[in-house]
Amino acid sequence: MHRLEFLDLSVFVEVADNHSFNEAAERLHISQPALSRRIQKLEEILGAKVMERTTRRSRLTPVGRDFLPKARKLLEDYESSLMGVRELATYRKGVLTIACLPTAAFYFLPSVVREFNTAYPGIRIRILDVSANEGVERVVSGEADFGINMVSAHHPAVDFTSIYRDPFVLALRRDHPLAQKQCIEWGDLDDVRLITVSRDSGNRILLDNTLLSAGLHLDGFYEVQHLSTSLGLVESGLGVAILPSMAMPGAEHEVLCQRDLPEPRIDRTIGLLRRRGEPLSPIAELFIEILLKRWN
């Protein structure tokens, strides 16, 4: 029975990232035959193929795609275990991976990352800006140390801790006629072009369900996949959008502004996802401490 080694994992991740045996071999400073033997050995250990190789490129099999986040986590854990006691004590090195909603990753999270990097400049941060459902999967699989997600993201293997209620607001240009109103009514949106996100979005589902329970319905003129795209259309003067406040830029933005929505008020609960029964790493705890200070 073969024994899995650090280099086996390194070879696999390098090939997966570069989609090329040649490039991976050059980056790892090993011969291509030696690299191929490492992949073959890994496949023998797993009992399944992880790579499909063509003349020029390679791609992951379903087994390979499933194993990739596990391999990354094993490499990161191995790297952390090799740190000296002094480096661990002073947090000079390490890797932190966060699965974060795109709406939080775009405007809010950078300020937290900046403060964290100022305090701990040797720690690398990977931000996986993914949907709510995918964020749960990344935490469950161990690819992410923790997640920033919505309360609707349920899974028996994770715990959710509420930390922030994020209200939905009306996003519009400062020169839009509705920007002159301090109190927006639902009827005000009848005569404007509304930009909405797709109906399979968690934010859209929450919005539609809340309005439906109040006997209200909004027709979108434009439909997009991502909230960041809707903001781009708003900024271009193509319409207005209803979206979480967290997705908005700060009050100092030259073009965009926001207005509160009337009753029924719509908000979503944002919080931290972590694997149930597993303690967070000291590095993750440090990051969350700074995040909570910013949020509160």
C-alpha cells in the first residue's frame, strides 16, 4: 500500500491549477515523468483517476474536483505544522481561507482584511466569494476555515452565529428624481425601471416572499445574475435596484446613494458559519475578533 506524501499533494494541486503537466513540472522543479508517477501513485491510493490528460492540457475528473479542496487543506495544515514555535506564537505565517458572500466581499470585507494584514502581515488570506449554498459546501468540505453567510444557509454539519441584520435598501443615482425624496413609497417604483437579480438568488427569494406576504409584487425591467452587475446598471442610469445595504458603497460615493424602503421592512441575517464540533484556528479567531469590531 502506497503512503501519501506531501509532494504527491503538491503535484496534484499544481497540475490542477495550471491544467498542464509540463508547467507544473517546471514550477516544482521535477521531471515530467516523475510528476506523472506522483499522479499515478495518488490515483492508486484513491482508487480512482483524478486527471484526464490530453496532448496539451489536463482536466480534473469528478473525483479530482472533489479531492482538490481536501488536498489544499492538507497542504495548508502541513505548512502550518512546520511553523516554528516562535512563528506560531507571534502569528508571523499562516493561511486563512474565508468563504464569503459576494455582497460582503465587495465593499465590507476589504476594510477588515486591511486591518488584519496591518496587524499580522505574514498571514496570507484566500477569499472565496461564492453564493450562499456554495459557501456552506466550502466550509463543510474544510476548504474554508469559516464562512460569512446568510441565516438561510442551513446544513447539519455547520453552526451559524448571527452577527448582523442587513436591511434591503433602494439603490439609485444621486441625480435620480427619487433621490430627492426622503421617504420612498412602494408606489414610487411603479414608474421606474427596476433592476432585479435572478429568481434562484437567495436575496431575490427573500425579497419576493416578504413582499408576497404583504400583497405586493414588483416587476423587474432588467434581470441580472449578480448584485454587483445591478449596481453597475444603476450607476449607468438604467434604473434602480433593491438590494442589501451591505452591497452598497459608502456614503462618500460620488454617483450612487441609497434610500430606506417602506414597510414591510426587508432584511437578512448575516453571520458566521463554522464546522460543527471543530474549534477554529487561532488565526481565524483573530480575524473574527477584528471583523466583529468593525461590524459592531
